[in-house]
Amino acid sequence: MGVVVAVDAGTTGVRAVAVDQQGRLAGWSYRELPQHFPRPGWVEHDPDQIAAAVTATLAELHAALEAAGTTIAAVGVTNQRETALAWDRRSGRPRHRAVVWQDRRTAARCDELVEAGRLPLVREATGLVLDPYFTATKLEWMLGPGGVEADADLAVGTVDTWVVRHLTGGAAHVTDPSNASRTLLYDLRTGAWSPELCELFGVPMAALAEVRPSSCRYGVTAEGCGLPAGIPVSGIAGDQQAALFGQACLAPGMVKHTYGTGGFTLLHVGEARPPVADGLLTTVAWQLAEGGPTTYAYEGAVFVMGAAVQWLRDGLGILTSSGEVEALARSVPDSAGVVIVPALTGLGSPWWDPWARGTVLGLTRGVGRGHLARAVLEAMAFSTRDVVEAMARSAQREVLELRVDGGAAANDLLLQLQADQLQVPVVRPLVTETTALGAAFLAGLAEGVWRSTDEVARAWAEERTFRPEVTPGVAAEPHQRWLRAVERSRSWAGPA
């Protein structure tokens, strides 16, 4: 039947991946995506650079597949989620740079909305919190005085909508519930855009995309997108929901964690919308058919994980490549009491403090590069523990294992630290590109490459399991030190 191609439009790069019917990678291509930092706390992307990277990766991958005589059955899309874009519906030209999910420019506006008593409405309707992480306040800022004009040709959306527009030559203006549920504009109670929330944030509903299931045909590829014309575009999911699907966490109670630029933990909670949980987000995981049931998840979002390793490399210069961090961290037996809280863009789950800032505590004269590297890996394990424990309490479910993916999942030391902190097995799959894998599975389900979720589950395979090697008491001591450090990082940049 041919392979399924997934476009993974991430925060630091765009990847095109081919997945065969057995769930194995059959080829890939990658382009780095430039980051723009016009002011402290501001993070932007150029939408044209996103589209160019999609075209380049698809063209390169297609050339390799064509040379091997391999056909393409379908295309799926997964994406960095809460990033906001605005463009002209007729011309397709961007009207503003994309404001990235990491951007903090609307922190004060979120505080104003909380003080105005809007948080209960937002929490109940969307399952989210009032934080600059999400899309709506970014769009409100774009559409503010002197900004983007809200005329009849305005189109707004998240990166998935922009990429599908590019793939289909402008024929489709669509998103799926997993992405819509990250905007602060989508009402989980009705499964539709909320007129009340759109009015609150000043976002015209007519500019928003049509919400379609995560697995269905949205259109076909057009000339100029990097692939031949006429290939079905049939799957969309936000990157973390796609990873949950790609990890075959298809039953309630299953949990995955992605070590990416940030860290994202999702717990499958089933087809009943769960109650709002302190410190966590309620999100749509996926919807597999028009009119079919919606699957929900609890999510914990940690804004900085892999980005902390990049900071060691680019900011401090103690690494020449990110891949060196494990060997450097292993050069010392422990962190010598050093704790790093990498709140470089505030704190996400379970704290939700946009005014927190990064801290390095416990420095002594004997601290060196290895201790800092180990402290960063420990911070990744500690913050994941905080989120998983909050989820287990809220869902009243015991977490039996954690499936992990993302770039840092290749780091054996990190995964052992994680197993020690959680006191449960940590499982690394054979294919760690699970974000792309999930998008491919969703598209392939729509086109009959896989006939059921049971076939998807059988395509998942374990590569290695890490089991706890210390007692709970030994794990608790450094975690308590971490919690003390988190308290010292909080509200650092807030109003005096």
C-alpha cells in the first residue's frame, strides 16, 4: 500500500518521516527552523520559513522514496501546538511572524484576566489555565491596536492549519480537536469553538479553521508542496497527542512522556471528559471519526527540558554538542548538592508561574562542568516526577510504567534517574520518533493502511526498559531539595 509520510513541524526544526506498514521508519529528512528573539521573553518564527522547510524535507524524502520504488499512501501532520499564526486567506501571505508557544509577552494580560475573574470560565470550558503559553492571548495581541487587521480575508490558526494549507495549495482551512483544545477558544463541553471565549479574546470566529477529526481526509496535496499532487492529507494531531498515539497508549491509564525542547506528560483518561485538576491541563487526545467519541488526556507541560541542555551548550559553552551531556554528567557520581531549576521561560505544570526564572543553587568552589550537566538531567527527572504524581492523584490511578520518547530519550542516565524518581519502569520504544509515528498512524488509519487501533498497537515495539535501582527513601532526598529550589525560583520576575 506504500508508506505513510508524516510532517513533524516542531519548534526547532521540521522533519518529514516515512513509516511503513509494520511501523518502521523507511526514510526521513530534516531542516532546522530559525528562532527569532526580538525582545527578552519574545519568541517568533517566520511562517514562510516553516513552509519552506516543509517543502524541502518532503522533496528530499520523496526523491529517496521514488529512487527506491516506494509509493506514498497518505500524509499526516503533527506540530508544535499553541503557536499562533495569522495570514491572508486569499493570497496565503503571512500577516505577522508566528508567536511561538514559548513566548511570554502576554503574561501581564493573563494576570489582568485572572484579576477580572475570568479564570473559572476558562478552566471549566477549556480545561486550560490563563497562561501566555496558549494561543488566544497571542492572537489577541496580534489583533490589537496597530496590529493585524481583522478583515474578511483574515485567517488565524495554529501550525497544523498553516502546514495543511501549504500542502493542499490553500484548499483546506482545517484543524483537529487536539490542536483546537490548546487555544483557549475551544469549549470541551460542546466540542466547538466558543463564541463567548472568542469575544473575550477578540478573535473573529470566521477567521478560525474548521475543526475536523484527527483521522480523516482533509484534501490532497497540491503541486509545489514537495510531494506529487493528489496524495491524501488525512491525519492531524498536536505533537504531544500524536506522541501518545504513536506510543500506543490507547487504553485509559497509560502514560507517555516526551523529552523535547520542553517536557510533556500525557495520561490517557478515556472518553469521558475528566474534571479539572489542579496544576494540570485537560486536553483532547484525538477523535478518530466524524461524530465519533472524543478521547481525553490529562497533560503536564514543562516548558524547558532539552532547551536546558541547549543552554549548557550555547549559553554557557560547557558542551560543544548536546549529545555530550550524558558523558559529562557521568563524569561525576552526583551533582554535589547543586540544583538547577531551568525556569528559563517560567514554570509550567504543576506550578503555572510565568514569572518564575531559572535558578542555580548549591554552588561551592568544587563544582564543575560535570555537576552542572548532571543537575540539568536531574531537573528533567524531578520535574517529570512532579507532573506524573499530580496526574496519578487527580486521575486516582496508579501509574505502572512510563513510556518515553523525544531526543533525550536516547540518554540512558536520564532514563535511569527517571525510573529511580518515579519508582516504576521507564520504557523506551524501538522507534523514538513517536510524534511523527502517531501522525502517520492517524493518516494511515483514515486511508486503510492500518485497519484498527489494534493493528497500531501491534506496530509498537519496546527497545529497553529501565527499572528503579534505589529505594524510595534514597530518591526522596534530592527531590525534596529540588522542591525547595523551585520555591526560590517562583515569582522572581513578577511585580515588586
